[in-house]
Amino acid sequence: MDIAPAFEAATDVIRAIPRSELLLMALVAVIGGMIGSALIRHRVPMGRAVRSLSTLVLVAVLVTVVLQLSRFDPRLEVAVPQFGLPEQVVEGGETRVEMAPDGHFWLQASLNGVPARFLVDTGATVTAVSEDVAVQAGLEPRAGGIPVRIATANGAMNADISSADSLTFGNVEARGVDVVIAPSLGTTNVLGMNVLSRLESWRVEGRTLILVPGNGETG
């Protein structure tokens, strides 16, 4: 059994703890729960209160994680209220994109007013941008956000979540959509399903990708 991938993933999670408030809270809550259990075994009156508080913190962290991850899928986001996060809106008019010579569909887009080229990737759960583009567009990691594990050509890595005020391409404008900032993404930015699934429809006819937004589609 090869444990190297699991060990590498665990190492990346540990490295991410110092820059994630949620992971820090979860770690503190776990330690608090252990301390509370030890106090209970020694019949210390405050033991149950400490363990109960730790449990409540872990539940709060779990709910926050679910809320953030649900934003990647509009079907889940409709059923889960948003707390302090921007509404994700995709609207505009039909846009047609011709297949490039390399067999992929590329978009000339604008991210927060910064020109950027995006690869349309239906296999990507979430839209991702390179670190350079994120800096130019003024994207900052979300306070309290959880690092997202993504796969790239250079292997799996942790990436920070942010939100784009505006992402426009062709006749389509997306506002408030989540993006991840991938340090080792290189020069390739990826338009993922968290944006495509908010369109009314998208399809490929021959060598043309046709994107059709709804009228103020939200999720």
C-alpha cells in the first residue's frame, strides 16, 4: 500500500493551518475537547462546559465549511442561506466561442477590469486564476476561508478562495462568483463549472461553444 499520497495530502493540510482561521478554530476546538474529557475523568466541574463549548465550535466550523462549499453548486446554494458572502449572479446575452487550433475553447475575459485569458474546463469544479492575475485583479483570500484542494498539471495543491466583483467575457457578466487563487497554475486561468452551471444553458455545436445566460440568473 502506497501511503505517500495520503502523507503528502496530510502535510499540505497541516501547512495550511496557520493561514486558515477555520482550521485554527477546528484545531483549538479538538484540543479543547480533549482537555474537557480529561477534566471530566478527573471530576473537575468545568470539564463538561469545556467539552460542550468545543463541540459547539466544531459544529460552527462544519456549518461554515458546508456554506462555503455549497457556493460551488447552485443547486445546493439555493437551499442554504449565505452569511456575509456576495450573491453570485451570471447574466447577459448569448456568447459564441470558436474552438482554438489546440482543440480547446479559450475566452478573452476581464477579471475586475484586468484582461485575462481563460480556458473553458467542464471538468473543473471551480474557476481558478493564477497568482499573478489575482494580484493584478486585487483578489484577496477570503477571511475565514478554507483552503481548497485542486489538481493541476504540477500536481495537487491547496488554493485560497476569493470572490470576483466582476468577470466578463463576450456578452456575459458574472458578479460575486467564487474563484480560487492557484499559486502554481502558471499562465493558464480556468473557467469552471461554478460559473458554467449558472448559465441557462451551454452546448457545443460543431466547433463552436454556445453560452446562454438567463435573465439575471442567481445562485
